[in-house]
Amino acid sequence: MTDIHDVLVLGAGMVGVSTALHARMRGLNVVLIDRREPGEETSYGNSGVIDGGNLYPVAMPRDVPTLFRHALNRQTASHYHLSALPQVARWMFDYWRWSAPEKLEETARVMRPFFAQAVETHRELMTVAGAERYFRQTGWLELYRRPESLAAQDRRLALSREYGIDNVKLTQAETLELEPHLKGSFAGTIWCKGADTVSSPGGVTKAYAEAFVKQGGRFVIGDAMTLEKVTGGYRVQTADGPVTARQVVVALGIWSKALVAKFGYSVPLSAKRGYHRHYKAAGNAFLSRQVCDEDVGYVLCPMEQGIRLTTGVEIALPDAPATPVQVERAFRSARDLFDLGEPVEAEPWMGRRPATPDSRPVIGPAPRHEGMWFAFGHGHWGFTLGPATGKALAIAMQGAPQPLDLSPYRIDRWKQQA
Ligand SMILES: Cc1cc2nc3c(=O)[nH]c(=O)nc-3n(C[C@H](O)[C@H](O)[C@H](O)COP(=O)(O)OP(=O)(O)OC[C@H]3O[C@@H](n4cnc5c(N)ncnc54)[C@H](O)[C@@H]3O)c2cc1C
């Protein structure tokens, strides 16, 4: 096929699929390309929280006792490969700087308008895709075992109120009215009511991709790394032969770094790896929403396959062998709170959060390549922010008035070669 299309979207995770669908809904002739079927990498295995009430980014601890505990490498919330440290040291230092209290407040202020669109933009695509069966409009719970951990949230809750975020502090007894199968002793929870959750993040991503095809979009298996600049646009090699378009969107999650490097762009993107494993619920126990055990650092997620335990951060090179020690640690702690039975799969799943040190994604035009756009680096919240990103980018590609200020997300916030 030698036709020239309007847009090539590289990467069919939540970010790429949402961008392709929004561009198609605006009448553009779009080809979506992935080396796998849609929604089979990071967008498959996450916790399924659409966190419209998100305020502060996930920060690196800065006090010495907590840092020391993490350095011992026995935590559930974090794990690291010693061998990766020389390559990620600069990124870690920048992440540490961006975890200072005043920097977190700055990030919250910048990102808030974006998160505020998350639920609405997901529900819009949910309706287009007929994906209602996956959605729960029940919020999620942050569970605090220790009273001092719960009390430490008061400042954030006060700021949340200023932003109009709907969070409610609950006692254990009030929590049990919502989730009667939680057990053990804990100080209380914060019910984050400004979130939706889903029972299959991969299912939702695939449903949006199917809607894209139903609306006349084209999905093709291909290798994004073959992308080249040609007269009048960009070309990529696919299973259907070369495909060319005037504009291209790079939405390859963690793999974006290698592709943009080919075009001379440098981006501090590191993999915050994470794992999951599903377990059968014992007896008739169930959960109605995701519950994060904040003092330990994992999430209990009711999914189609069973209760998915998702882990915190593992600092490692993206393709280093899997070391799922956090899954076993999370499982041991989770049994304090919920009756978990047998694991569903033989091995845990591993994914790679595409993380920048300032916890902001990269969204916007490539400064030196007309018609090239970036949409990656959403870290902990790419499932949440995919549809809002896709909408903003589709609007930007058409040069229409933009409701979201994209300037904080430009790639040239880091020094680029001239
Ligand atoms: C354990 C865990 C829990 C999480 N929980 C949440 C949560 O509750 N809520 C939330 O919002 N976020 C969550 N996240 C983060 C979220 O999953 C990611 O931010 C998001 O999935 C990133 O989406 P993406 O589309 O950018 O990347 P991906 O989903 O990784 O998609 C990138 C795509 O690019 C394709 N690709 C790569 N290289 C090539 C190539 N050469 N050619 C063609 N295609 C290629 C891949 O096959 C893939 O389909 C979690 C992540 C993890 C690991």
C-alpha cells in the first residue's frame, strides 16, 4: 500500500490506542502500529486505577532512616538491582531532587488539570467502545495500618479539598461497610472517590483499539524501530509492507527512549518495573474496588482473573531478568488483610513503568522534526492519563484550540542537541 495517511501512531498501549482513537474520531486517516496485539505490555498488567483525584506524584523517600531501609533491599514497596545503579544513578539523583516537598507541590499544581480530565476522558472512550462492563465507579481505598501514617495524610487531604478532590477519611468500621471481606487490624482508609477502577486494564485497552478499527482506523503489526523520515512524512515497515503518513506519534512507553534517540533526542526515561500475580479469593471473599496497603506498598486489585496483587517499584534495567521477590513479600502481607487462596498463574507478570525524574510525561511536538509528536513517559499513571493525552494530542495535531496547557510536557525541558 503506497497511500499516504494522515497519522501513524507507534505503540498500541493505552496511550497510543487512545491517541489513535481520538485522532480517528476527529476524522483523521490513522494507522496504529505495534509489534504485538494492542494492550499486551504495561497497559495489560497494571492495577486498573483511573486516579482522577491524584495530587502528589509517587515520590522517592528523602529521610535517612527510610532511605536506609530501602537500601537494605528487603522492602515490599521497592527493590533494586545493584548492577543497574551505575546506569540509573543520574536519573535517581534527579528523581530525588524532584521528590523535595516544594517540587512535589509544583508537580501537583502542573499535573492537576490533566488528572482532573482522567475519569471524564475515560468514560467518553468507554461509551464509544461499549466497554462499560469493565468499569466500576466506586473509587479506590488507600489503607493505612498505622495511625501515624493515616494522620500524616491530613495536609494532603486539606490541599485536596482546595482542588475539589473528593477524598473521605474512614475508620476501620466504616471501611468494613464498604469492603466487608477486609480483615485484620488497621487504622483506617482514605476513600478516593474521584477515581474509577476497572476489572481488566488489558480488556479496556483492547476494547478502545477495537472501537478504533470499527470507526475505520487500521491496526497493523510492525516494527516502530524501522521508522524513517521520507519526503512528505514518515515511513515504517509493517507486516503489510511499508506504511507512510504525514505525521507520526511516538507512544512506545519505555521503548520510546530508543526510538527518539535515533532521531537525536535525549530523554531521561527509566523503567520503574512492577509485577503482578493473580490469586483465587478464598471461599466467597470478594473486593469491590482496589485497595492499596500503603504502609507495606502493594495493591489488591479485583480483576477478571482473580485478585491481582501488584507491586511497587523495582529499579532495574528494562530487559534485565525478572526478580519478582516483591510479589512473595506482598502475598505474605496481603493475607493479613484478605483471604487469598492459590495463585492463578505459574509465574508473576512483569511490566515497565516509563518514568521521568520529574514525574511528568513527554507530550507534544518534536522540536526538530515537523510532523513528529511524542506521547510517552507517564510513569505510574499512564493507564489513567492515556485518554486525556490522546485527546490533547489529537487536538494539537489539528492545530485546534487546546484546553490543556501542554508546555510543561515538552521534551526540550531537558537540553537537546541543536
Ligand atoms: C504494577 C503496575 C501497576 C500500575 N498501576 C497503574 C494504575 O493503577 N493506574 C495507572 O494509571 N497506571 C498504572 N501503571 C502504569 C501504567 O501501566 C503505564 O503508565 C501505562 O501502561 C503506559 O502505557 P503506554 O501506552 O505508554 O505503554 P505500554 O502499555 O507499555 O505500550 C507501549 C507499546 O509499544 C509497543 N512497542 C514497543 N516497542 C515496539 C516496536 N519496536 N515496534 C512496535 N511496537 C513496539 C509495545 O508492544 C506496547 O504495546 C502501573 C504499572 C505497573 C507496572
